[in-house]
Amino acid sequence: MSTSLFFAQLLNGFQLGVLLFLMSAGLTLVLGIMNCVNLTHGSLFMMGAYFAATVYGTTHSFALAALAAIAGTLLLGLVLERVVLARLYARDHLYQVLATFGLILFLNEVARIIWGQSPIFMNVPDALSGTIDLLGLPYPSYRFAIIAVGLCVGLALYVVIHRTRVGMLIRAGASDSAMVSALGVNIKLINALVFGVGAALAGLAGLMAGPILSVQPGMGDPILILTLVVLVTGGIGSIRGAFYGALIVGVVDTIGRAFLPTLLREVVDRSIAQAAGPAIASILIYLLMAVVLAIRPEGLFPVKHG
Amino acid sequence: MVATGFKAIAAAVVMGCLPLVAQAQAPLKIGFISTLSGQAGSLGQDIYDGFMLAIEQNGGKLGNVPVQVLKEDDQFKPDVGTQAAQKLIEKENVSIITGVAASNVMMAIYRPITEKQVFLIGSNGGPSPLAGAQCSPYLFIASWQVDGLAEVMGKYAVDKGYKKLVLIAPNYQAGKDAMSGFKRFYTGPVADELYTGLTQPDFSAEIAQIAAAKPDAVYAFFPGTLGVNFVRQYQQAGLLKTVPLLTSGVVYGTTLPALKETALGVIGGQFWAPDTNNPVSLQFVDAFEKKYNRIPSNFAAQGYDSALLLDSAIGKVKGNVADKPAFMAALKQGSAKSVRGTLKFNNNHVPINDWYVFEVARDAKGRVSLKTIGTPLKNHQDAYHTQCTMS
Amino acid sequence: MADRRVTLRQGVAAAILVGLGLVPVIAWATGQAFYVTLVSRMMIFALAAVALNLILGYGSLVSLGHALYIGVGAYAVGICSYYGITNGFVHLAVALGAGLVIAVLTGLVCLRASGVGFIMITLAFAQMFYFLAISLKQYGGDDGYAVPARSAFGALNLADNTVLYYVILAVLALVLLLFHRLVHARFGMVLRGCKSNERRMRALGFPTLTYKLIAYVVSALVCVLAGVLLANLTRFVAPSYMQWTVSGDILLMVVLGGVGTLMGPVAGAVVWLSLEELLTSFDLGLPWGIDEFVRNHWLAVLGLFVVVVTLALKQGLYGVLVERDEARR
């Protein structure tokens, strides 16, 4: 196993983690602050990808595509919040799960009505279509762009949440929303803001994933599951938890897939390794989550109260 | 003359509502079960579109008998598929069921259908047990046996003289079957065999391994969405220019619009391609493009071929499909009209035909399509037909 | 229970059970045998939903992994049949035994978490077994395995669809009766006590974890039964039986019908699967191709229906009736 390959795989894991972070950041706030399980987050990701692919297909401008994805999902998120989710904040998690599950079915089908069943095309912008030489291995520059965007977003969120007044209110809302509301803060507005930003981040993730993944109805569902795994592993309600959770899940998943079958081959018979290696690799993140939950039910980086 | 013609058409149209009008002219009911919703839905839709095109060209008839097609969505779930089959047989009394895009649904429904002595015309890849020991006189695979996809690429790799290959497929039965099918013909050294998750969206880890292994070529089996993701990421990693990509189930009519020029140069293999040169195929591609405004996929061709097979067999028994031995014999004779030239069945009711290799390239109109570059397997018989006890 | 008059809720509950009992008779009289298998499948999912409701409705444990146990039951039948064992009692013993071991082990881990953590950890276990089933090559892997014949229970001929129908109905009725007794006994009281305030129950000296674990295992075992019946009905087992969407569907049926009510999950399952059947063969003769549109995009209609029901009916379809009764009392 060469060092450059290991390094490239680490980078791959990092990049998947960053993409997952974009998804988890919004969801963790919605869950933490509004205590609302929002399964439509995956659908917003899908819509972001569709908006981006459509605009990119007609204008060939990645900037316009980005604008469409972010603004489009922001708007869609606000509408969903107003029409459906805001009515469910006071109710049990179960009904939020039920209603948002219904919305997933609905939005997937809407995508199918508008864009058809088959996947649609979106390419990497020309400036990022090349590869960068990484100690002898070619590495796509677009993946570096994903990492850069994710880190910038992470940094921006950190600054907003820890250094501004809005951020303070959001943090306060996460630990005790009733108290914040009693102090005269317009919690409704904060909710809408957080939900909108979360939706826009999902849209951004969709935009970045558009050229890598096939843009088609239902593309958000597997990502949604991964995002939930990240949240539960990292701890719900904190950006920090989402960030580290996403990186851990991304790296464990990638490294597991890359090296576990080879490692097993050293220990056991080749045919057994070939059968068991990929099987274990594909459940590795679930195993990780189960272990984390069994040891620390609150996740690795829970919100600190009080 | 005009009056009787009109009566026949009217009967075909209103028969569903008024079963008492004229029993003799009741349209022949054909059940169509396929995956029409969800992620795998585009395959089922393509098969359906191809099937209906043939019926439309025949003026609503197959074998000179008016037909009524009853469509059922199996949602990619075997239990929903069995339920749909039961509904078609017990409620609608169909004697022919066709379609079936998903192999898990196929495995679930073939027994309940064939046990009731209803004819099942599979329009998509036939799973190996059904071509071998579990073959049935009531089951006809009007498309191909799944392994052919991999075998033709294995033969192609041998013909090209590749010496060192990396094989990659999802970690499930079809993926493993593809690997063994490939190695049935390619017996050279394999640098690595990689298995990926079945719902895995990102292949960066595997692609990095391929880049590090520096093989002569890569063989990949990735059906549907997985293939789109894999080809894009392979191309973005710059490997498509240096390491040829041989594929099964990756590039075809429904994935090419999502891949476009990123897939240029990818090699694939099938029993048919849009440029397959015979009168039936050329006419089919033309009519399909006119009607649906897209290049037909091989799935659409399979649907069309299933209809042509039924057209020929129903015609031979003059519409009397209730005479099961006669209809069975008629189906077994295949069809003189087929997108592959002629459709000829092996003892296990799987076609014997040529397999082509094609490259993703621009067609005469500048669209990204498939260009046939060779025929590695001629009159190919699947590997399982000897296990089938039918003669 | 001073009021002896039959309420609307009791009327509906009785109507559902009597209706289920009459289905084969009506189907036979009208020559539509297909409805027997359609309703059989509804009752199997109703059974699974009733099972989930035990921990969801009375213990507030939201499991998104109950399809795992359907899979365990189905695969027990499949794997036994693969090795030529056709005896139904052996199938049942293997299924329940395997279910018991898996439920106790995973239950001990899962019950450490709560809330969203519990949802996710149950999902995680179900996913692990789903991927395990896909890698079971000799039992068909992803494509699944066609069971040659239904389980043999001596004189009871399950090969007859009507017999199988009444067996499923009997199992469903027995489970309903058992759960009715269970939730009104001390066990149910403790379970509901845990739901409203677990710390207090612990302070009162109840071993709450044991109670919750027992509820979880009983619920899992009933799902295993549903799996055994599903494998018999379809004569097929496949990993897709334990896909997470199946767990989601069961959860939906419970909530749609009414959480924490006895008949709610049954109503939810019947309504959900009937809607699926109605919408996929939608044909009301509406103009402008609406029929065709609904048939093609029925999932959108179903999704909207779920959203509207959630927003409009706070307690689910059947739960509303329960609420009405309680308001009157």
C-alpha cells in the first residue's frame, strides 16, 4: 500500500465528509432548535441538483446554476416550512416523520413529472474539469473545489453562530427555546431563518453533487439516510457535532471500502475475504453508529446545556 | 367492409366496458407487469413504450387479433409483483403476461404464473436459474440471458489482447454473476476484483485504487444510476483517456442523456444497438424516435421484440391462445421478424443470437449514441441451457 | 365503562373484523378470488403494524427497523425450505427462535438510546441485516429465493388461499386479543408509565428497562410471525422485505390509523394498501386524461394524502374515533 494511495483515499473520505457536512449542518439546527425531524432535507438536496442542472444546461454558467440552486431551495424550504412544518413544531416527532415522509413521496414524484424518470445531465465546469497530480496519482480538481466550498461554509457558520447576535439567539434556541421566546425574541422568525439556511445548504450540497451523482428522482433518499447517520453519530443540535460526525463517517466509509478487503486478505482466505470484505465495508458506518450509540447515546459531540 | 372494420375497432375500444356485446370479438387481454415507478422506473417505461409501439403499428392488434394491454406497476417489490400477477390471472383472466424489468420480481412471479399455465414472456435479462434448472415450458425470455452482457465483454477483452485487468461490480448476486460471466471468456490475469456497496453514491475510493493499479483496461458492471455515477467519476478522474473502460449495463438509451459527452469512448456490449443493421431494427429506431423523440434503448427494443414474438405466435394459432400446446409450439418457433434479424429460441427458451460491442460516439445527427465496433460472439448460446431439461 | 351504548368506534372496529371475515365469501360469490390474496397481504401488514404499535403507541419507542423481523420470519421459511424442511412447526420454531435471539441482543443495545437515537439505531440494525441478506448467495442474494411450497401444518392445507386467509385472520385476531389484555394489565400500565415519565417509574422501583425490553421482544416476535405468513403468501423471500422503506411503511400505517389504539394500525394498513391499489388502477372516467395522470403519478397523490391527514387529523384516522369517545365520556 503506497503512501500516495493512502493519502488520496484520506482525501476522498474527507471530501465525502464535507459533502455530508453541508447536508447535516442545516438538519442538525432544525432538529436541535425546532426539535423537528425533517425528512424532506434529502428532497431539498435533490431539488438543488435539479435546479442547478437545469440552469447550467441552458445558460452554461456555473455561477447562475449555483444561484438557482441556492435561491431555489431557500424559497422552497421557506414555503415548506410555512405550509407544512411550522404547523407541526408543537407535535410529536412521529407526525413530523409522517408528514415529511409524505412530502418526500410528493416531491420525488413532482421531480418525475417535471424532469422525467431518466437521470438528467450536468457537467463539471470547464475550469475544474482537469485533474491535479497528487504524488503520482491523478486527482479530480472538482473534488478539491468541493472540499474548499465545504470548509468555507463550515468556517462561515462557525463565525455566524459563535460571533454574532443572531448566532447567539440560535444557540440559545437550541438549548431552551421556550425561555428564548419568553424573553421576547421572535422565535418564529429565527425558526424560518434557520430552516431557510438549512434548505439552502442542502441545495448547495445538491449543486456540488450534481456533476458527480446522477440527477434523478429519489437521488436524495440515500443521502438523507447518510445524513441522519452523521447526526446521530456526531450528536444532534451542534454544528461542531455535524462537522466532526460528517468527517468521521466520510473517512470511515471510504477507508473501510478502500482497505478493508485488502486487509482481510492478509488475515483470512482470499475467497472469504472477497465475500466478507465488501459486505462488512458497506455496513461499517452503521456499525460505527451502533457502537457510538451503545456507548454514548447522546452522540460523540452533544450540545452542552447550561 | 367498412362496417365490419368499424365494428372491429369499436369492439376493441369499448370491449373493456361492455363484455356482453360480442364474445367472439373480445380483445385478447395481455398483462404487462413492470417497474414503472421509483429509481428503476425508466427501464420499465422503455420496455412498455417499445411494446406499445409495435401494437400501435399493427393497428391495435397482435397476430390479427385486437389486444388490450393491462399495465401493472410492481414498484420494484417482489411481493407487489406477485400480487399484480395474481390480479391479472384471477381477476382479468389473462393468458399472457409480459414486461418484467427487475430480476427479483421475475424470480418471485415466474412460478405463480407458470404454475397457472399462463405464458410469461420476459422482456428483460433472464436470471440464470430460469435459463437453467428452473426453466419452464410456459416461460420465454424474449431478450437475453444476463450473463451474455459480461461474456461478450470478456471475449472482447481477449480479442483486444488485454493482459492485466481490474474488475469492478456491486456486491450482490448480479454483480458476482457478471464477474464470473466475464471470466468465463477472459482467463488472463486480474490485478484486482473490487466490490462496491449496492447503494453507494461515491466511487472515489475504488477509482483511486484503479488509478494506482494502472491496468490495461477496467471491466465494470453497474446497472442504472450506479453506472451514471461511476462513469462520471471515472471520467472526472481523467482515467477514461488512459485506461479503456469496458462495461455491462452502463451505457444505453436511458443513461446516455445523463452522461452525454462525458461517456464518449466507453465500451459496452449488447444483443442490439440503435445502429444494428437490419430492416426491422432500422424501421423500429425511426418510428420510435418519431413517436417518443428520443433514441430507443435496448430495453425499448426488447419490449418491441416481445410484441413481435407475440404477433407472430398469436397469428400462427389464429388468436386461439386457449389451445396451450399449439400456442406454446408457436412461441417456440420464435419470430421471423425481430430487431435482431430473426428471433430463434434455444431449448431453454432463451434466444440464440449475436452479441455486439459498441463504443459511445456521436451519431450522424451529432447526438451521443452507440456505434457498433464488433461482433465478438456469433450465434451465442447461454452457459445454462445444458442444465435445462426441456428439449 | 358505565356507558353501555355501542359507540361509533366500537361499531367501526367490529365492522372491520366482520368485514375481514366475510372477504373470501364475497370474493367467492362474485368470482373475484384475487381479493382474497390482496386482503391477505393487507392483514399481514396490519399484523406488523399492530406489533409496532405495542412499543410505539404504548412505550413511545419509534422503531424504524421493524422490517428486519419480517425479514427474519420470511428467511426462516426460505432457508428451511431450501434444505428440504417443509414442516411448518419447524419453520415457526426456527423463525421465533432466531427472532428471539436477535431481538434480545439488538434490543439491549437499542434501548440505551432514546428519541431520534432510537429511530436511527433500529434503522442501523435493519440495514445491517438487509446487507447481510443481499450477500446470502445460496439463497438468491439480491434476487431472492422462490420457496417451492407453503409450510406444511399437518391437516391444515395452506396451499389453499382461503385457508391461508383465515389462518392469517385468526393470527391477527389472537394477537389483537392478546395485546388488548396486555396493555390493560399491569404490564401495559408500567409501559405507559415509562412513556409519560420513566424516571418516576424507576423511582417507584419498576425495572423499566426489563419492561421495555419485553415489549420490544414481543413486538419483534409478532413481526416475525408476519414475516412467516408473508413468505407463505408470496412463496418468495427477498432482501427487499427488510428494506428501510418497508419499516417506514409500517410506521406510516400505525400513525395513519392512530397511535396507541388497538384497531388503529389495522385500519391504517387497510387504508394505506387499499389506496395504493386504488390509485395504481385509478379509473373514474375523468376528463383530460386525469385518470392516466393519477395512475402514472399515484405516489404524488399518496404523498399529499399523508400530509393532509397528518395536518388535519391529530390522532390518525381511527384515533379520531377514540378521541371522540373519550370526549363524550
